[in-house]
Amino acid sequence: MNFTNLFSDKASISLVSRLWREHIKPYHWYIWGGLLCMAIAALTTASLAKMLQPLFDDVFVAKNEGMLFQVALLVLGIFILKGLSSFGESVSLIYVGQKIIGDIQKRLFDHFIDADLAYFHARSSGGLVSRVINDVNLMRNAVTTALTGIGKDTLSLLFLIVLMFYQDWLLASLAFFVFPVALLPIVKIGKKMRKVSSNTQEEMGIFTILLHQVFQGMRIVKSYAMETYEKKRAHHLINALSRLNIKGGRVRAASHPIMETLGGIAIVIVILYGGSQVIAGNRTTGTFISFITALLLAYEPLKRLANLNANLQEGLAAAVRVFNAIDLKPSIVDLPGAFPLHIHKGKISLKSVDFSYSRGKKALSTVSLEVPAGKRIALVGPSGSGKSTLLNLISRFYEVTCGTISIDDVDIQKVTLESLRSQISLVSQEVILFDDTIRANIAYGRWDASEDDIIKAAKAAAAHEFILQLPEGYDTFVGEQGIRLSGGQRQRLSIARAMLKNAPILLLDEATSSLDTESERQVQTALNRLMEGRTTVVVAHRLSTVMDADKIYVIEQGSVTEEGTHQELLKNKKTYARLVDLQFSSDAIPLAS
């Protein structure tokens, strides 16, 4: 009776079918083994109820002492068989449940790894974590609960009902006549549970986001004395989650009074009618005791089946969110016929490039520029003018709306993503280090690198000396986002990583803007080594770092407004010259030669 709501709409049927097809079916042999164990356990439960009839009628009433030992041994055997089958059932369900959750989590993680960069810009990391952990766990619980309900509880109920109808069909009919009345409220409970579960998981995702942001930004929280504010935000979300969990528990528990009342009515009917039949001599005491025991034993699986629908709705609500994430395919993929990129020189050309973020105004408009092989160009201009966007397009983190970007006259949309990105090193202001050793962070992307290669890259990045001063040297764990290192140290490690990658194209995105003077000097020295012989595109606000560029492009409002060398642009006395005036005094840098 509890499956009406589950299979009442095509969407639920499709969802269950997909879950079975994609994640449960591969383990069908374990499921069939578990169901066999469930059937044996269910049969032993009914057998125990049946054994009460000969125990009372043939042993106690007939006072047959010889049969007492036989019945006792048989009961012991039934209990041992029940224990073994229950063990087999539990092991099978644990295995299936864990394999399913592992498969879905791996699939989700793989999907997120392959997603476009825009996917992550539009979503919080906390929300994605909630999908991988909370939602998948709810799905696992629903699957194991369903298997237990459909298997063990249903089979136990079936065998016990067969036993009761075998012993007294009239009494069994009276006992089970009242239970169809529970159908409507159970269905309504399931619908409410699905809605509450969906809201709870949304709030859990928001709470996960808050925790992630606060813990990562603890330095800012404390420096601005915002502890009280963050506590209030967390308390508000925790209270909201508590209310939803309480509501969910209340909805789930609503089936208890229904089942308890109906169960009480059924048992009272059996006692009144069956008892009167025993007193009248129409039935034996053993038959009545066996019947009422079977009814009481059937009561527990019946209650669990009444709760099954609510549990399944929680899992289906989570499954909707998980499959929605999985079904969102990346838009930036290898096109049919894509081939590996082989760079011979490394010239980069942009021709009439337009780009717009989704549902936004144009970020770039008719941008044309060229980076000669082995040369260095710089992109300067006001914040938000589109400089970093150009770097993202060269790496194909985003696709151009119009125009072409080519490397060695090969359109980058025609080559494989892996081969393109393997030829590009990116060093940005936002240094990403993983909570791993310094050695692993330098060798990220080059797991085949030797110890000598790693040390050589670290020396070239002016990082070797400070690494040796750390407690564990190259085996020192840097902490989340490299929190145990200074800004300059983190940046030099990212440069060492780029050194080790040894890609012919280098993209530098504000690589020194957040550093102090001494750290900037060390990092800039390392960057100069890194840029030698490479085709380099530099984005910088500090114009002192780009004055030596072979060509400087000024980007304003998504368009190239000036281009030339440092001295040529100073002579133009336009935007670039004005930016120089804002950053330097006339004594520090000659405005013209």
C-alpha cells in the first residue's frame, strides 16, 4: 500500500528506473543473494509462529513430554537459520549500499571536474559539496531502506499472512480488513515528506556554503571583528534546519498513531472473535495462540512498510538534485575531428574576438591582437576592462562568441582541450595550493617528474632556500590554500609549478599585485627566468612589471584602445600615459625619451 505515491507519476517511475539502471543493476547478483537471505529470514519468522501450535496443542495440552525436546530442537534450528540469513542479508545490503554511494560520488566528482569553469563561477563550492555528501547519503539510505522494505518486510508480512489465512481465513479477513483505510493518509505523508526533505537539503547546502566561507575567511572575520555577525548568521541557518528536521520528524512520525490505532483495532477484533471461538471449542488454544502471534509479528514489518514511502520520498528528492547536476553537460568540449595541438613556434593571434558572459553585456568587442612567438606582450587597463577574460579565452575556459583565437595559425577550437592546456602555464594572483606536500604541489600535473627536476624548478623560482628552512623541507604540508606559507612563498611555489610544466606559452594574471616590495622583487626575478624563451601574455596593474614588454595593449571597456611599446604609449599621452602618471612620479620614470 505504501508504493502508491511512489509510482503515481511518470517522473517518479522514470527516476526509480534510472536509479536502478545506472547504479543498482550492476550489483543485482548481490541483491538477489540478499533477497534470498531475506526470504529465508521471513520464512523462519513465520515458522516460529507456526511452531507455537504444536507446542501448545501437542505438548502442553496433550502433555507429550517426548515431543517437547523435538520441538525445542526445531525452534533452536529455526533461530540459528534466521541468524545466519539475517547476517547474509545485512552484509549484502551494506555492500550494495556502499558501492552505490561510492559510484554516485565518483560520478558526481568526475562530472564536476569535467564541468566548464563557468559552472563553478555560477555555484558555490559548499553547494557542490552538499550534493556529493548529503544528497548521495540520502539516496543510499533510500535504496537500502527500499531493499529492506520490499524484501525482508514484504516477504515476512506475506508469509505471516499466508500462515494466518491457512489457519483461519475468516479471522485473517477480519484482522486485515481495517488496514486499507491507512492508504490515503500514508500517501499524503509521503508527499509532505518529499517536500520537507527537498527544503532541508537546500538549507543544508546554504549552511555548508557558510561554513566553507567563514572557515576559509577567518582572518577577515577576526580582523573586522565580525564574529558576532557570523554567529548570528550560523544560528539563523541552524535554527531553520532544526525547524525543518523537526517538521520532517513530525511528518514521518504521523504514520505511527495511524498504524497503532488500526493495529489495536485488528488485535481487539481477533481477541474478541477468536477468543470466543476457543471458549466455544470451535478452535484449539494452539491455533489461536499461533494466529495471534503471527498477527503481532506481522505488525512490525507492516509499520516499517508504512514508513517506507516517507523514506523513499527523501531519497527521490535527493536523486532529483543529483541527476540534475549530472545531466548538466559541459559546453566546452572537444569538437568532432579535434586533433592534438603541436606548438612549433608559439605565436598567438586573436582576430575580431567578441565575448559575452551568459545573459550579460559584452565583455570583449572586436579584439584583435598578436603575440609573436617567444615574445612578451602586456595587457593593461582599468579593472573590469576584460584583460583576465582574454586569458580565459586563450585557455578555452570560455568560448569566444565571435572571431577566432589561433596558436601557430591553428584555431584553438579545432584542437583537443588536453593538448591545448598542456601547452599553457598559468600563474595568477590567486595562488591555488592543495593541502599536500610542497613536493606534490610543485609536481602537480607532472607526476613523472624526478626529485632533481622538482628541486631545479624550485631553485629557478627562488623557492629552494625557504623550502629547506621548513621543518619537513619538500615533505612539508602547506595546509589548505597554502595557509602555512607567506604570500610570496605561495607565489614562488606556483612559479616553480609552471617552471616544471615547461609549457611554451605562459599566461601571467596579476602575478605580483598582492605582494610586498621584497616578495615582489624575488617573485619578479623568478618570473623573468620563467618568461625566457616563452610566448608570454602578462596582465598587470603594476606598470613597473610590464615596461619591458615587447608590446603593450591598453584594454578599455572590452576593446583595444592603444598598442605599442612603453615609450611609444607615453608619447601618445592617452590612457596609458595617464595610468603611468597615476602610479609613478615624473622623477621615477621618464615619460619620454
